[in-house]
Amino acid sequence: MKDEDFKKRIIGRAYRYSLNIIKFIDGLDKKDFTVQIIARQLLRSATSIGANIIEAQAASSKRDFLNFLHYALKSANESKFWLGLLRDSGKAEKNTVFPLLQETTELASILGSSILTIKGRKKL
């Protein structure tokens, strides 16, 4: 796969993921105070993944590019935490959370692999 195709695919995937997170959050019980707090945290971290991937594309240096990918990875890991809390606390249906957690894990794996590839290619 060409580098440009990969960039478009990962950006599109992160964007769709953000839309799915928004739909998921919209379906949660807004009257539950705990859900409100966790949902806000999840919304911030999950949408930050795509935003940081976009920022990486406009980076002015390889180091800057790598930093934005690191932020995206951290956001993915944080999103896994919030999704797990919603699932394990019973605030969200496990079968609804599962595909989101799976996609979060896959995005984190792609980002981690990309970071390792970049680090292996050239010392920063």
C-alpha cells in the first residue's frame, strides 16, 4: 500500500471512529452523573485520536510528526480506559462497547507500529 493511501485510510478510519463514539455517547443515560463525566472524558480522548493524526500530517518535522502520533496513541489508550469503565460499571451494554474497544485497540496498534517504524527508520 502506498504511503498516501495509508494516510487517507487511517484518517478516514479515525474520523469514522469519532462518529461512532459520538453515536455511542448520545445513546448513554444523560441523567446519570457518572456517565456524564466519563462520557465527556471519552469524547475528548476518542476525538483527539483523529485530530492528532491530522495534526501529524501537517507537522513541520519528523520529530513533530512523531510527537503527534504519540499523542494520538495516548488518547487511544485513554479511550480504552473510559470504555472499559463504562462497560465494567454496567453503565453501557457490553455488546455495544465491544466493537468500539476493538476499534480503539486496532487504532492503537496501528499508531504504535507506525511510531516504531518511524523510530527505526531514522533516529530523531
